[in-house]
Amino acid sequence: MTRDQESRPGRIERFRKALQHAFALPEVRPLTEQERRWLEMLAKEVVRRQMGQPALFLLEGSKPLSHLGSQVLVFFKPMISMLFDPENCDRVADLLSRRGSLDKLMDLIKKYRAEGTQDENQQ
């Protein structure tokens, strides 16, 4: 056997080990209590204004682009901070960049819509 043939399995094994976690997604950081309260407040306000269905439609469609939206928010932060609190801009950008936060918001909107429907049926 030549030298190249002997070292080939070793190279393949090193390559395989190097790519083992190449496409692994980072762990999702759980929501803090403040972030959870903020999402609940937002969901309640959406349902109160009877915008639950359009919000769910919009959120479901924008889920794949949520990380991009957070980066756009960071880019335009100097202009947006003239209208809104800069800390809130950072909080929204952080929430948008995290996987699962839009799912949690949609679940809360569905929950509050169902509760509102039950309240209307009881009256």
C-alpha cells in the first residue's frame, strides 16, 4: 500500500469529526419572567383590539424572517429610538432573534382569543 492510501481513512475520520456539529443549532435560551410578562401584555392588547386573527396570520408568515427583522431593528435603532424607548427596541430585537419567542406569542394570542370567546358565550 502506498502512503496516501494508508492516511486516507484518517483524513476522512478527521473531516467527519470536524463536521459533526457544523449544522447544530445553538440552545434556545428560555424567556425571562419580564419577557414573558411583556409577551402576555402584547398578546392581551392584540386580542383586546380584536386583531388576533390578522396578528396570527402575520406572525406565522414572518416566522422564517424573524431573525432578519431583529437585525433590521438593530440597524435602524438610532432612528427608531427617537420615537420609542431604546431599551424596548433592544428587548424586541432580542426577542425576535430568539427561536420560539414568536411561537410563544402566537400561543398566548390563541389562548386569550379562546378565553375571550368563552367569556362572550357565557354572557
